[in-house]
Amino acid sequence: AARGHETYAPTEPELKARLHVATPAGESWRCLRCGDFVPGEPRRSGPADDAPEVPRGHLLRDRIIMRLLAAERVGRALVLILLGAGVLKLRGSREHWKASWDKDLPLIRQLADQIGFNPDHSKIIRGIDTAFTLSPTILIWIAVALFAYATIQLVEAVGLWLVKRWGEYFAVVATSLFLPLEVYELTEKITFLRVAALLVNLAAVIWLLWSKSLFGLNGGAAKYYAEHHSESLMTVERAAVAAESDLLAAKAGAPHQS
């Protein structure tokens, strides 16, 4: 609905006649998306096979799944960007942040003792201590790596959201490259977030490979494009049949004139 009406004039005379109607206000064409007749010239024209795809059924479900994956990638990218910005801020005033950390650490230890937590065994605490010992050059490279990873996530998100073929390939390759790292992290410690991230990425790779027929799987590119061309034709056919049904219903409901 946000994209507006999608009117199309097929070159096939029979289909064209079923999608077009003349009104006192001028010609009108049936919208392939909502089914209403829209006054004015059609937005596009050409063979029915080349009509814009208005997904339904499993193609619509696939598009929803891809956009959910895109939203998840955007969320990851935002977290990585914030981490990269934090690293740069730490580099710019490391001594100030270290002094504040040394001042607050005893308070953290007191609170940890009350809840039975040993901060000396915390990877987060050790990681913060290690960060203060890193040189400004290393911190710069860490920030660059975080921003680069965020960029990869954003490119994935754009390709998946726009439902582009290159986006499907890019998402599979980029996600697969980081699966070994996620598996390695689980060998160190199993947490809910790590398991969830691995399962989401693994499911996304398998689903994209099979449902989108990537790398020759499940019929390959020939099946993928044939399916989408068929959907374009079926979109026009459905709209044409609906227009014909509306016309017959209107004639049947018209009062009889002697």
C-alpha cells in the first residue's frame, strides 16, 4: 500500500481489454496490487511476462522473512557502530577513562561480593582492563574492524530488504564466513545469546540456499527466474479475471430495462 497503485498494460490484446475500462473521466486501469481501477495512463506496459511482480503466497512469505532478516542485520550494525565509536572515544581519552575505572572498580567489587559474584573471573572485567593496555594504533584498527563489520551487515540488510539476487548471495557468503567464529565462541562458553545468534545465522544460510536456489541448489537460477516470471504473469491473469468477474457481477445486478 505504501508503494501506491501498480497499473500495467499488457501487450496481449485479450489481457489488455480485461484490465482496461473507459469511464466518463477517461480511461482507467486495474491495479495489480489492490484490484481497484485507477484513472489515467498505466504506470508501465509490455508483455504480461514482464509485468511487475506483486508477490503472493510463498513469494510474499519469503519477502517478509527476508525483510525480518534485514531488520536483524540493521540491529547488529547499530551495535557494532556504537562499539566502534566507544573504542574511538576510549582512544581519545584513555587516561581519563582508566582513572575513572580504577576509582569505580572497588565499588563494583563490593557489590559483586554481596551477590556472590567474583569479578576476577569475569571476561568483561578482564576485557576492560586489557583495553586500557592497548596502544592507540591497535585501538584504531579495532574500531576500523568494527566499522567494516557494520558495513557488511548494512550491505546485507539493503540487499535483503530490496529482495535483490545479489543481496541473497552476499548474505549467504558473508554470514557463512563468520559461522566458524561463532562456533569457536561456543567452545569457550555457551550463552543464550551466542546460541541464538548461531541458530539464526545457520537457519538463514540454509533457508536462503534452498528457497532461493543459490549456487545451483534446488533447480538453480533457471528455476528461480522461471518462478518469478510465472508470478508476474499470474499477477496479470488474476487481476484480469477479477476485472471480468466484477464486470459480470455489475451486469447481473443492473436493473432490467424494457
